[in-house]
Amino acid sequence: MSGFCIHLAFHQQGKTWGQFFIRRFFRIYPPYLAALAFCVVVIYVNSGIDFHSVEVQRQIWAHLCLIHNVHPVTFEGINGSFWSLAVEAQLYLLYSALLACIAKIGWRKTLVILAVCEGAIRAANGLTDTTWAESSNWGRVVWVLGASPLGFWFSWAVGAFVADAFLKSEPLPRWMRLPGLWLCLGVGSYFFKPLSTFLFPMFALATAATTARLLARPEAQTVEPGFVLRCLKNIGLWSYSLYLIHDPLLRNYWLAITWATPEQSRPGPVLFFLMLLTLLLVIAFAILFYKVFELPAIALGKRIVSGSSGKRIIPPVALAAIFVLFALGSLFISARFSMRVAAANNNHAWALATSPEPARRDGGLAVRFAEDACRQTRFENPLMVGTLAAAYAEAGRFEEAISAAEKACALASQSGDQGLVERNQQLLGLYRKHQAYHEALPPSH
């Protein structure tokens, strides 16, 4: 769809490269920069990153330059969704080379070359051990090629091919008019492991073929109710902002909602409603983000291209204020459920449950702090689940202590921490005897 939209816009806007890159820059980069800043602040609130650290500076600079897709450490380092924006920006730079190749040898030969290139890269990725730390130099090269725009160029260009045929009212080849075939191959490749590496181009072809079929239908058959069209249009307008900020917001909002509603009070329908509520909150934030960052950036790009004053590019104060409140609320939620807060709660719970001095122990309070820490980490941290088991034991809730200790053992085993597995197994033996664990008094001096 990106290739289709870019090729369509480039031809409709006069095929001027300067204007094309200016419009693309202001359409993509300023909102991305705002989202990047927001995500960095969220990470800082969560984990207290050191901005003087070489690793942190490498992450930030790689993302600022939109080259973070070329190494696994930076690939999903700040926001798991940002990798595709780097590929997208690099495909824009390759767009002129694509058009030059088409002018020289035509669309069909160009697509064959790109299909062979992308197919070879994906086949090599499927056949090579691409675990970065353990792979050979060849394996690392294959990984980089797979994450580069070369690994997606055909999938992107096939959309541009459909747009070109639409603009010129030219018929498409038969293989581009069979969406069902490509959809079946895509679904099949997902379930057949050796071919799963080709899943992305299969679905790209299915999307392109579906788009071509819809464009070929008479206009009268594509008329939809006005309300539906307005909804679809708005979803399209907000989609970029939604893509930019959905990842940290979904995590934060879901943590807050699940915190307020214990697991035992969330049957299926309630869970579905809570998930829908989470999504609606993210969409509301995305709408504000679109109006505060995207629209002014687009207007500024148009002003630069046209050389005129254009329309106002400063968002209304009230709108900006609401956005700030949303952002601050999200950061507050992030801080409330940060690893630093969870670690502090965990340490406090451990001290209350296992102190060698009876006067300092409080099983009930230890359970409260331990459950707090576990909820903040989604009951996925083996150390904190182990602390919860110790707290339950101190409170005399040994059945729950046994269950929590068994879960801590399983989580530690999954993470490969054999020392923590053995430690939890020792404690589990105590809980099965209905004994709480208490640390030994330090030797007196």
C-alpha cells in the first residue's frame, strides 16, 4: 500500500523530486521525531536510562538518522514499531533508482529483478542461522540484507506497479488479478515452516491484487454509506499517528486497567470490554497526536513547497493542552508501573517477609507489596514471583505460596537462570512443609 500511495502521489503532484522529498520529509519525520521523544521519555521514566551511556546514545542517534533497522540491538530498541519507518524512508531514497530502472528496461523486467533479489535474501534468511551473537559473518550479512530495504523492495514496488497501471488505464497481467491465490499461498507459508520466510511478499501480492481488483470495478459498485466512508477516511488519516504511539500506550493503559480489575473479576466479556476500552484510549491519543503534530507538519511542508503563507500551522491552545494532559497521564501511568517502582516494592516485600528479626516481619504487608510488584511486571518476573511466594508463606497462605513458587521455578527455567531455579526449588520444599523462609541473622562483631 505504501508503494501504491507514493507512486500515485508522485505522479499527481507533478513528478518534481524536490517537492516530493520535502513533502515526504514533513509528512513523516516531524511526527516521528515527536513520537521518538515521547518513547524515550517513557523509557527513562520506566528504567532511568543514562543518556551519557554509549549504548543509549547509539540507540538515539541510529533512530534519529533512521538507520536503526541495520542492527538487531537498535532494530526494536526504542519502539518495536519504528523499524518499518527506517525501511520506509530508505525505500523513498531508492524510489528514484526504481523509476530510472523502469525507464530503462520496463516494469516487468524490473519486477523480476526485484523479486529475485528479495526472494534470494528471504531464502538465505530462512536457511541461515541469523542469531546475531552466534552466527558467522555471512549470517550477519544475510540478517542485515533481510532488514534492509532490499529485503522489501519487490513487496513495495508491486504496489507502485498497480498504481502505475491505474494511472495509465493499462491492464494488469493475470498474476496480478488473483488475490485469492496469493492469500492462500501466504496463509500456507505461515503454517509450512520452510516457506514462512516468504510470508511478507505473499501477503503484499495479495494486497496489491485485491487493490487492483477493486480499482477495476465500476464506480457505482464501490459506493458505500457516507458514515462508513467517513469512518474509513478518518481511520486512514489517524493511522500514522496510531502506528507511531500505539506500542507504549497499549502497554501502559493495559497495565493500569488490569491493575484496577483483578484477574478473577475479568470473565471473557469483561476482558473484551477492557481490551476495547484500552484501544479506544489509544485511538483518542492518536487523534490528538495527529492534530497537534501531523497536521502542522504537513501544512509546513506545503508552505515550503508552494512558497505561500498557507493555512495556520499552530494547533489550537485548547487542543495542545488536552494533548499535554494525555501525555502527562500516560507518563504518570508509566512511572507507576515502572521497573524501578516494581523493584523497590519487591525489595520491601522481601524484607518484610524474610527479615531475621521477627519484629520487622509483616506477612500481610509483604503480600501487598509483592502483589504490587508482580502486577507491575505482569507476573512474568521470576524473582518477584518468588518474593510473592515468600510473602504468602509468611502470611500463612501456604497453598498460594506453593503455587507462586512453582510458577517462579517455571519462569526462571524459561529465562535460563538455573541458579534461581534451584533457589526457588529449595524454598518450595519449605513451603510444602508449611514453613516460611527467614534469613539468618548476620554474625555479630
